[in-house]
Amino acid sequence: MRPPRFQAASSFHEDLKGRIKNYFSEKNLKTTGNSSLYFKAIVMVLAFIGIYVHLVFFTPFWPFAILESIILGALTAGIGFNVMHDGAHGSFSRKGWVNELAGISINFLGANVYMWKTKHNVAHHSFTNVDDHDDDLNAGAFLRLGPNQKRYKIHRFQHRYFIFIYSILYFYWVFFTDYKKYVTKKVAETPIKKMDLKEHVSFWGFKVEHLFLFIVLPVYMLGFMPWLIGFLVYGLATGIIMSVVFQLAHVLEETSFPVPDKATNKLEDDWAVHQLKTTANFATKNKVLSWLIGGLNFQIEHHLFPNISHIHYPAISQIIKETCREYGIPYIEHPKMRVALASHVNHLKHLGRE
């Protein structure tokens, strides 16, 4: 299946890029991260290591162990949002090797950044909310996330059970989809760039490392049942947090799910307008949330300028919002996270019945 094509770049996109470029030039700022981002990254990584060591080697009383497992899951998601995500987009640092190091943080946690870059940077960012190309819309027969997907009877209840599907994301990603991508050499309809020897060694080396640190060593130190309970709690917490943050950005009542023209294979809009119609912000005034999830509540800014670090999103959001207003282009935003969640649930409910 050929990837769809966009319309020619509009004057809006060119104007917006110029305004953002001028902002960084006038402020004498780099588009990459700064000391505040690096401090946050160090805090999250050290917190993860500290809690992991305490859980595995010091065996806290079970209520504290459960709590620490949840926190460990939140830190896994946090490292993914703040460190890996910026690193994989090349926006964590001006130095390539630092970006590479930040990116492979996800490898230590069980996933693979090479597969992620194709799934996220290429497929998702290029063809957001386009079926068969944006792999984030693919939940199999379990969930109907877009109006162009086939509806099954079970979907009538998806607004009630979706959280259970979301909770297994971490396990599904780490223990299944990475291997599926490795074997099939593609993400949905997007081919994965041929891996060299270094990438093959990295893939299997980090998978073995993850199995040792997250299964073999904890089972040896704690016993099977304590490990199993803790690992399930950890993985489910990670999956729920990641899924909710991802879905509140695109799978909503207000966002679009474009279909390419059958004759021309072209989408209705140019790339920038397409991103604005398929993406939404949420709770952007909540500074604590923004800090924790790496600015992924500023998804519009991220999709339009993925190579700019998330620490700049609050500032450039005002420029983007004003430019959209001038050109009459929608800028979808929910003031609170709970409002965005309600929109997501209503969207699932609607798709399950019509």
C-alpha cells in the first residue's frame, strides 16, 4: 500500500515556520533542551534506580512494595516522555551522542528505540490518524479508535473496558510488537530501515538485559510470586499512563481521521493543517503535569515542530495559536485533563454504537 500524499505546503505553514524561527533568533535560544531538562532527566533516572534497588534488594513490606511498583511504572513512563522522546527526535541536546544516549534509555526499560523511531517519528508523525499508516490507531479487533475502522459487536462496550486494554500496552509492546516489527521489518505499512550489525546486536543485547534485570534477578532475589505481583503492578501502571497520555492527543470527538482520495491518493490538507486537525492539547496551564509528562499535553506544538525540545512548547504555543487564529485554522485544546478524557470516552462510546 502506497503512503498517501499531502497537498502542497500552504502559506500558513511557511509563515508559521518563519515566526517560530524568529522567536528563537530574537531570544537567542537553542531549540534543544537546557539545564532544567537535564536536571529533570537525572532526577527521574536516579529515582528509578533507587526504587528498583530498594524493591529488589531490600524487599519492603508489601503495601510499600505495591506503591513503589506503581511509582516505578510512573517513572518508566516519565523517562520515556521526558528523556527518550526528546532524544529520539534529536531535541534533547545539540550533541548527537547525547541524543543517542537519551534515546536508548527506552532500551534499558525493555523497548527498542530503533523500532520506536519508525513507529513514532516516521509513521505517526507523518500520517497522524490515517488508518493503515498510523500504527497508533491499530488496536486490532479489541478497540475501534477511528470511524474508518470495522465495527464489531464487542465495541458497544469499549468505553467501559478500554482501560483494561490500555493497561497491557507495556507488556504488549515489550514482549510482542517489538519482535513482530523485527521479523516483519515494517510498522503497519511503513517499512523499517534495514538494520546493520550494530542495531541487531543492540536489539538482542538490550532484550537480554531487560529479561535479566526485570525477571531473572528479581525472581532470584524475591521469589516467583512476589516478583509476579510486583511486575504486573509495575507494567499495568506503565501501560495505563502511557496510553492515556497518547490517546488524549489524537483519539477524541474533536479530532479528524482523514481518508486519502481513492483516485489521487492525496489527503485533503497540507501536512501542517493535517496535524492541526488530527491533534489536540490538554491541560496546558497545569505546570506540574507538563513537567511530569514531558510537555506531551502540548501535542500540537510537538507535531508541528517535533525537533524542538518540549521545554519550549509553552512559549511557542502562543505563536502557533495566534497564527492559527489569523488563518482561520482550528487549534483544538481542552482546558483540563478530565475534559479531554471525557471527550475520549465519548468518542469510544460513539464509535462503538455507530
